[in-house]
Amino acid sequence: MIDAHFASKQGPIAARILATGGRFTIRGNTSRGIFLESQNDGIIFLSYETFGGPLTVTIPGELKGSLASVEPGSSDVHIMNGELVFESIQLRIAINQAEDWQPGEIPTLIPAQELQRSVLELAALAQAPEFENSLFQTTGAVLLQMPEGAKSIARAHIAELLVGLRRGDADMFYAAASQLAGLGQGLTPAGDDLLIGIILSAVRYSGMARGGRNWQQWVGKLPDLIRRRSTTLSYGIALAAVQGLADERIIAGLDALVAGREAAEVISLMRGYGASSGLDTLAGALLVFSLAD
């Protein structure tokens, strides 16, 4: 007999992928959840945590033990009668009654000059030793125009991204972005996270910075760049960002920033997402918000 359990909520992109049915391949099994890639269309995240997101399906935390034995690379997962079925461990998760997740409304935005001051405050805080060797720290150094110490290829590309945005130079912007896509380790390399931060901030908070409309056209091309150079998961997150969607912890952190909340609170919210992905995503957003007018 197959044990039945129930998903409590699902993001809009996850819901669309699940609705296509078919089989799924396990791409990652972590302490926070499982990544499933559809044979038809995209990747979803089965999360033991309560945080919502566009690719996320929230499942009972009690399943962590049962699912711990599921091996990455296995394709024994499929949809049947509104349930996600794990054949090898005789477990099914009902998804047809899950609540639909959506991000909250955008808060009232602070004036551009205040936002720029917040960006520089965050850039300064990023220079703390605890953020050493992160793109968050590197981006902060670029924004503060700090003298460069050891040669950093990433820093040069981040500086080129900023100049491209400031000048409205699409060629410079894409050239730098192509070098950052796929840069780093893991399911979502740090360079991807930074580019996703640029996408999300340009779309969700459009109109905050010079050339906002043009930037939306530019960032719409970044997911395909990530697809060619990086991971399926990064590509899926980038596609969500083009729609103004992201994990609720990312949304909460960026909303706090544009609403004028304390810099320490912004950092706390962003670092709650992944090992470093939240802060690297924040780095990309800082580049966009530094040009607010």
C-alpha cells in the first residue's frame, strides 16, 4: 500500500509544470527538499520548509526521512490522478488541493536618493570579513569604488555590468553577463544569482532607475544566456524572475530595501535563502538600485 500525504501550497510555475504530467528525474536531494526535473518542461522544488516560491511545492516536513533514500538521477517519479508518486519508496503526495502561492504587493517605495544611500550602506556592510570572497562583497567594492587588491576577474565583469547599465550600452552589458553566467559552484552558481538579482529588480521594481523600460528588454534575454552556460535550476529561476517572481525570502528582502528598512534587516532576510544565493541575488539588485532616479 502506498502512503498518501498532501502538499500545502504550490507556486504558479510549479503548478503549470505539474499540470503537464509525465515523469520527473530527481536532480538534487538536500536537507531542505528535493529538486525534480520534468521530462516535459522545467524544474520544481519539493520543500520541507514553509517558504513559498514560484517553483516551490511545500510538502510535509515529516517526509524528510522517507525521501532521504531517494537517489539523484532516478526517474521513478510521476503524476497520477493529481498525485506525485515516488514508486521506489511507495509514497504519494496529493497536489490537487494545494493552495496557490503568489508574492505580496510591492510596498510604497522610498525616494531615489534614499534608496541610493541604502545601497551604499549595504555595500559598506558587505566588506565585513564574514562576506569575504562573495560576489556580494565584490559588488559592494565596485559600488564604493574601492581600490582593487588582488586581481579579480569577477570584479572586472561586475564593473562592466554597472557601466553598461549606466551608459545604456547593451553590448557591454551582455558581454559582461556572458562571463558571469555559470560562474561558481552548485545548483545555482553565484554568477547566475547575481544576474537573477538584476532581472528581478529591473522587472518587479520597474521605473526605479534610468532606462527602466530598456532594461526590462535587456534582462529578458538573460535567461537564455544562463540556459546555454549554466544549470537547469538557474534557468528556471531566471525565467521566474522575468515574470517578477522569486522565493518569498528574496521578495521580502528586496521589498524591505526599497521600502527603506534597516540594512541589517535586509541582509538578514536575504541570507536566509540558500548558502549564499540570497546575498548574491542582492548584489545584482544593488547594481540596479544604485542608478535609481
